[in-house]
Amino acid sequence: MMETILQEGLTALSLSTDGIPALVRYAGLLAEKNKVMNLTAINDPSDVARLHFLDSAALLTLYNFQKKAVIDIGTGAGFPGLPLRILEPSLRLTLLDAQNKRVDFLRDVCQELKLEDVVCVHERAEAFSLEHRESFDIAVSRAVAALPLLAELCLPLVKVGGTFLAMKSVDSSQELDASGRAVRLLGGQLQEPLDYTIPGTDLRHRLVIIKKIEETPKKYPRAFAKIKKNPL
Ligand code: SAM
């Protein structure tokens, strides 16, 4: 069932289906671990295939990830980063999350799937920025925070000329409007967002695209308490 959904979905997206066995193994590990810890609220295998794997995969049709250094910020159980890496093996992936148990799970998955080059980091984004600012071609993030706050966590890690991609719902217009000031202050420039449909569903999602056009001033990111209390 999961294989069929992935086969049809990836074909609809004109993506290679070579990664299906790895995705199915990943889904098995996720289901097993989800019994003993809270990794994802999505349990049904068809929903995992569509709402996690195909939603992540759709990004490959909207943006060029080939050979790029990519960081997934607040990756949780690995979304969207791990499906992107499985389906586009040339990208160099760092998975970052503030919760150690989730990062342990990701390390196990990478070992099991022999994705030896994936770097799994247990750290908060704002702390990781202190030593790794402006080192990634692409930062990507799904379901972590509202855009003004998220931009401060993610944009400092992106190289000038690189891009921050935020996965949002199509109802995010207000959030987008509210993020203009933060994006400018952090050296970014909002591009036209791209809406897409997850194959096999009528769900419309949105990829918010923020180009990094200038260095982020050194005073950002601030400590999380400040970011939260006073979003830019
Ligand atoms: N991106 C995944 C997805 O879409 O399924 C996980 C989303 S989950 C709702 C949010 C994740 O962001 C959690 O795993 C949490 O630990 C992580 N997170 C929140 N704030 C963070 C921060 N400042 N730095 C790193 N990770 C953070």
C-alpha cells in the first residue's frame, strides 16, 4: 500500500522512484519508535507516505537541491530533510533539533539506511548559529514556528546568495505579510511563494522562499527568550 502510494506520487512529481525501499524502511523504523516515544502524530502508513514523504518530496520539484549544503531546522523525526536526502542523494544534509531523543532516532535511521554522510545535531538553532553562521546553501524548515520568529532562527545560517525555504499552509498570507520587517533586518528578501498540491490528496501547501541577499547583522539571532518575547 505504502509502496503504491509512493510509486504513484513520485511518478506524478516526475521524481525517481529509486528511494522507495529506503522510505519504506524509514517508515517502519518510525512506526516502531513511535510506539515508545512521541515522534509524530501521523501514524497511518498512507498518511505517512503522503503527509510526510510526498509533502517533503514535492520540494525537489520547486527548488534545485542538487549538491547543495542543506540544513533542516527543527527536523523532528526527519521532515522534510531525510526524504529530500533519500530522493536526492547529492545534497549534503545536516539535521538539527533541540530534542535529544529525536536526534538519537535520526542517528539510528541514518545508520540503518547507510546514510553515513548525514550530520545529526542536537542543538537549538540559535546556539548552532554561533559557530555555523552563513555556512549553508539552503535552510529548510516545516512546522517549527511563525515566520518572523523562524526567520531569526534560520536566516543567520544561510550563506549570502543562498535561500531559506519555509514550508507553510496556503493560509499563511498574514504570517507572510507580518514577516517582511524581520526578513529585511536579517538580510533576506521574500520571493514569490510557490503553492503545490501533495499528490494523491487535495491538500495545497506553500513553499515560502526567502533569498539571502546580505549578511545577517551579528546581533542576530538573539537568545530564544528575547526572540519569543519580541519577534522582529
Ligand atoms: N519539522 C518536523 C515536521 O514537520 O514533522 C518536526 C516539527 S515539530 C512540530 C517541531 C520541532 O522543532 C520539534 O522537534 C522541536 O524540538 C524543534 N525545535 C523547536 N524550536 C527549535 C529550535 N530553536 N532549535 C532547534 N529545534 C527546534
